[in-house]
Amino acid sequence: MYYHWGNDGEKRIFEILIFEQFEVFNMTETDDKTHFAPELHIPNGTFNIDFYTKFGAKEHFCFRNDDCSIHVAELEINGAIFHVHETMRDALEPISAKGVTSVIGLFVPNVEEVMYKAIMAGATEINPVTDHDYGYRQGMFKDPFGHYWQIQKKI
């Protein structure tokens, strides 16, 4: 049984029998463009992912387990969709893996603004915003769950 709180604050219950059906069921829209939608794993028993909305993400949905911990949430930053999911199967999340499991590269119009929002929301700066000889302005931060984000734009 999974719980979802809608934008109206009403609690909704979904019983999902097959995980693959769950993934298809939750697609928010269909389009013909190819794009990535990273799935960031978080520790089981996580109840709060407010960092992402404070950082500027819009939450499309959040399904919760019986104990109200987060099962999966879909979020979007200016059209870039990603998922936050409790750890399952053999997947690793950065805290228990004691290291970086991936780096999320996010292209944005204003690197400084996004870096500032992330740090104010609770991220840790890894690399300050820098213009590089290879033609990119980049900065990197670590979110509260240990995921590394490279915020960038071509210059």
C-alpha cells in the first residue's frame, strides 16, 4: 500500500501489485522527445525531501509507505524531471556507499542563482562557480542525501 498526498492536501491510497505497472502508472505526461530522468536513491525510512523544493524543484507526486516514509517522488526543475526513490534491490545511495554514486549535470541559464538557492536550502558547496577554458561555467554542490550536482551552462 502506498500513500500519496495530492496538491489539495488530501491523502490518497494506491495498492500496486507489480512494480513495472507502478512506473508506467506514474508517468505525468507523454511526449516524443528523448530525455533522461535520473533516479536518486535515498536511505530507507526518509520522511523529508524538502531540500529539493527549497532548491527550486516542483514536486509532481510523492508516494509514501505505510509508515509515511518516502517510497518515490517525482520532481522537476525547469522541465528537467528526476525521481527520488527509497533504496531497493541492489541499488546504492551515497551515504551507505560512503561515496559518490553519480554526478547529476544540470544545465541552467544562471549558474550562480541555482548554486545560491541550493546552498541556502542546505547543500554543501564542492566547487565554486568557475568559468573554464573548455567553455563551461560550472559549480558543484552535494545535496543533503550525498548526491553531487554539477550546475552548468555553456559560455
